[in-house]
Amino acid sequence: MGIIVQKFGGSSVATTEKLKIVCNHITKEFKKGNNVAVIVSAQGKTTDKLISEEKEITSSPNSREHDVLVSTGEQITISKLAIMLNDLGYKAISLTGWQVPIITDSNFGNAKIKSIKNETILNLFKEGYIVIIAGFQGITENGEITTFGRGGSDTTAVAIAASLKADKCDIYTDVDGVFTTDPRIAENVKKIDLISYDEMLELSSLGAKVLHNRCVEIGKKFDIPIVVKETGKENSTGTIVKNSKSLENMEISGIAKDDNITRITVMGLENKIGKTYNIFKLLSEHKINVDTIVQSFGESINKNLSFTIKTADLTETLRILEENKDSLTAKEILHFDNLSKVSIVGIGMTNRTGIASKMFEALYESNINMHLISTSEIKITVLVNQDEADKAVKAIHNKFF
Ligand code: ADP
Ligand code: ASP
Ligand code: MG
């Protein structure tokens, strides 16, 4: 008898008909004699709808109330699923984040899990229940409801799997695994049967929303194999994300894209110790998430600094930088929005040459300009105009696969 964690995303639970398919997956594992914990997202586009209704009221909601609102979608799904399983004759019970409880910090909208108290779930298992848990939400030590950021139900699932020391965590979604790139962008995509945590972490962090990046981090830390597969497909093997070493790696494993990126360039910073640090200290104090950073030198002894942010943070970032322009010793602050990040990821690039030139060749042949390049051991990221990003992904995919 094992412990199996299953997670079903928004499209997998969108309708009553789809919930019936979900019940089949759950009861199949349960009937094998396993204890089953199920994590679900809000149905269909419920979370998007809640957010757009909130925007009808204000563009700057109180962050506590925002979390109270957006966490409601998952509560509908857990109860419906439990009711359906009960109706089929199974003992099933729903739990919200606070009922588990999943304890988080108080960073509303992007809360991190501090701990999970698993006694309630384990006791319910002993009593023969299938336990249905709301994804994406937790509770602070002070009793405030928090959420984990868009796509956060994956993180609930793997965190619950880690806390229960589950045998595996199956993430059911609307595609049959992790592909060489988003199947909605390129044709001829190939399913990746096995991918290492490190590569998956890069792909997710760089925009492949098939898995929330934080769930991959937890999987790696607690050595929980994560299987991504399609809800509508019988006996799918999907993609396994785990610690893996293949004898020979492909040049690259996959391509990811992230839209709504803005590049900020701070021109003419004094080339002195602390000048760069001051900028990032200031932004971090205001909880602005800064990504790809490139520092270069202008004509004089001054340095120029470019970095990327999510476009949603642009107004706030510009305000902070402009207000502090003099103390930062910045001459000019420029921004360039409507950009996307396009990245190639793969362990295989560590011991091969010519990968970057192959990527750039694909972009050159498609007449696509790059606005910034950054690399690490297992990835190369470029910034391109957002309206050319899909074309870039296709061109690069054709070149490598
Ligand atoms: P869920 O609601 O089940 O959590 P998501 O919409 O969050 O599903 O994630 C699944 C989507 O991720 C797919 O529909 C696909 O468009 C997208 N995606 C992006 N990159 C990839 C990739 N490399 N492989 C598979 N799917 C990807
Ligand atoms: N319902 C949340 C969202 O749409 C969490 C999730 O689906 O993972 O982002
Ligand atoms: Mg998701």
C-alpha cells in the first residue's frame, strides 16, 4: 500500500463531465489499495474571472483581500469532487489550505510554504478517506489566508507529496507531458520522456508554465518524482521529472518563452563599489522581482546596467528609480517594453560548442533582433520583441529538433 498524490489543473476540472474523468483516475489508484491525496485547481478560467472582476473594482486591491478572493475558486472544486466521489460510493473529504493546515509566510499573492501539518491527512487515510485538498492556498501563523502565485496548485501538490513521503506525484493537465516547447506554439514538438529537476526548473522558471517552478524545486529537495500527464488520455506515461543522468544528453532539452517582459537600462552609473548594489537593494526593498542582469561599460568610466522585470512592475520600478536617480548617480533611466524572453535549456550544452551560434543563426534567418543575451551553464536567454516571440520559438525549435 502506497501513498499517491494526484493533481488536476483548471482545464481538467472545468466541467462536471471532466470531474467524472478525474474521479476515474482517483478511484483507479484507490482501488489498488493506495492512500490517495488529490490536489485540485479552480475550475477552468475561474481564477482569471475572479481577477478581472476584482479589476472592475480597483487596480490596487488590498493584498490580504486579494488572496481571500482568489483562493475561493479551489474551494468550489474540492467540494464538488468530494460530493461526486461520495455519490459514487467512496469515502472522500475536502480540505481547504487552512484545514490541512498548510502554513505559509505572509507574503500575500506569492506566499511560501513554511510547513505542512500532515496529521489530519494521515488520520483521514487511516479512516479510509480519499482526501481532496485545495491547491494554491495556505494560512499564516496568524490565521490569514494566502495564495502561492499563478499556477501554484502544482506547488501544493508536490509539497503535500513531500510531507506525506508519497511514492509519486502525478500532475494531470491538458497536454501529455513536457514537450520540447509549448505545443501551442510550435508544430513537430517532441515529448520528453525523462527530464532532470535542474533542466525542468530552468524551463519552468523561464516561462514553461506546464509546471510551477517552485514545485520542481520542492521535488528536487525531497526527491519526489513528478509525473506530468494528460487527464484525457488512458494509461499515459507522460514525462517523468526526477534526478537523472543520461549517458549522452541532447544538445538542448527544450525551449521556453515568457511574455510581458520589460528591459530597464540605467545609464551612466559611476563605476564605484556599491553603485550597482544600491539599485538592487532598493528594488528588493520594494519587492520588485529582477531577472536577467547585464552590466556593461559605456564610453567613459561609467557603467550601464540592464535588467529585466515583469511589465506589471514597470510603473513602480520607474517611480523608485526616478525618485532616487541622483543618489544612485544614474544619468538616465530607459525602458523598453513589449519584450519576451526566449530561452534554450539543456545540460547537453555544457560540453558542446556552437549551441549559441546555432540559436542566433535561427533568429538571424528569421530576421529577428535580440535586445539582450544572457547565459548560464545550462541555458541561453535572449530578449526579442513580443510580437516576434512565437516566430523565434518556432525557428529555434526547427533548428534543434
Ligand atoms: P493546468 O491548468 O493543468 O495547471 P497549465 O495551463 O498551467 O495547466 O499548464 C499546461 C500548459 O503549459 C499547456 O497547455 C501548454 O500550453 C503549456 N506549456 C508551456 N510549455 C510547455 C512545454 N514545454 N510542454 C508542455 N506544455 C507546455
Ligand atoms: N487557480 C490558480 C491559477 O489559476 C492556481 C492553479 O491553477 O495552479 O493560477
Ligand atoms: Mg498550471
